Amino acid sequence: MDSIDRFRPAYDSFGAIAVTYGIDILLALLILAVGWWISNAVANTLRRTLARTNVDATLTPVLASLALWAIRVVAIVAALGKLGIAAASILTVLGAAGLAIGLALQGTLQNIAAGLMLLLLRPFRVGDYIEGVGTTAGTVNEIGLFTTRLTKADGIIMFVPNSLIWANAITNYSANDRRRVVINFQAQHGLKVERVLEELRKLMSDDPRIVQDGPSAPWVAVTDYTDTGVKYNLGAWTSRSDHQYVMADLLRKIQPYTREQAQAARVDARAPTR
């Protein structure tokens, strides 16, 4: 009993400390849990609200992420303050940690800076089809703080670091409402050049999807005469959505000029006259 009485002050002191700091720790954990829940709720609400407004879809994920982490940082600072750590000390530690992390994660910070520049200068938007270096190509789904999400032509999702997009040339196929169809082909000898030109002009003028006015009017011209045939250049402007279909239709319609009609013309030329 004497030994127990001797350690009783230590037990009482430890119990008081456990009660005092245990409550503070529980409150700090509660603050973190509530802060995390509020941050997720605010971010989701912000996404839904912006989706119903005229705000550019490019900005929605970034604004939601900023709101999410702003609330979480406040919750972390409040939780640490509940444990007795002063805000000034927290800011000092965060500043030192930020410097160390910044030096260690230079590539990540480059992605953030590139993402902000992409949002400010808007070389492309959500829904545009872009093409960059290597295999970077697809429809833009989301521009985040670190990566840009693309959907490739075959449906595969690609995540591209923002710094890779910002530091290299990007072709935006959706920036212009109109796209130009250009076809170079060779018609074999045996067809009259003027007749081919006339028929090709009529072929394009009869297509309502092709722009017919002003400098955007369709054109066709002879580009070269060779031993194997005559080379033609055909061009037309059409809407972005019709581009691939107009290209396919024109390629199908000019196919007879490259072989079948030329062969028929040579057969007629060899036929005896009466």
C-alpha cells in the first residue's frame, strides 16, 4: 500500500493530463472531420451551381479545388490551434515546409503554374479537340491544377501534365468554326482537263455543306502535268462538325476521275471510227 500511495500523485497527474489533452485531441479530430465534410460539401455544391450557370466549364474544377483546400487548410490550422500551437508558429512552419516542398516538387509547381496560365490565356476550352507533342491528342474534358484530362479518338482517357502542354506547341482544331478540306489527287491521262475542272466545281457547288461565298468559296486547279497523269488541287471550307463527312464524300466522288473514267476514255480512243 505504501508503494501505491507513493505513486498516487504521479497517477493523478497523468490522469489529469490525459483528461485535459485527451479532450483537446478529440476536439481537434472533430474539427478536422467537420472541416473535411464541409470542404467536400462546399466543393460539390459549387460544382453543381456553376454547372447550372454560364460560367465556363474550364473554370469549374479549379474553383471547386481551390474552395476545397482553402477550407481544409483553415480546419487544419484550427485543429492545431486547439492543441495549443499558436497560429504564428503554424504559419512559420508552413512557410518553411512550403519552401522545402517547393524545392522538392519543382515539376509539380510547374504544372500548377502552367494550369493557371492555361486558365488565364485560354488557348483551348473544355470540349475542344487539341493535338500536341507525341501522343498528346484528344478532346479536352477537364483542366485541373496539375493535369489536363483528354479523351482520345478511341475513347481512352489520357491525363497530360499541364507543363507538357504549356511548354510545347498545341494545335486546336476546334478554335475555328470552319475547317478547310484540301485534297490533292492525280487523274490519269485520257480525260479533258477543262471538263474535269467543270465537273469538280459543280460537284462542290451542289453540296450545301460547303461554303460558297467570298474568299471561302471552293476552288479547284491544276497543279502539275506528269507522265502518268494530271495533278489537281481541290479545296473547300465547311463547318467544323461537317468536316470529316465532307472530306469522305469528296474523296468518294473524285475516285472515278482517278481510274475508271480514264480507263474508259482510253478504251473509247482505241475503238475504231466509222
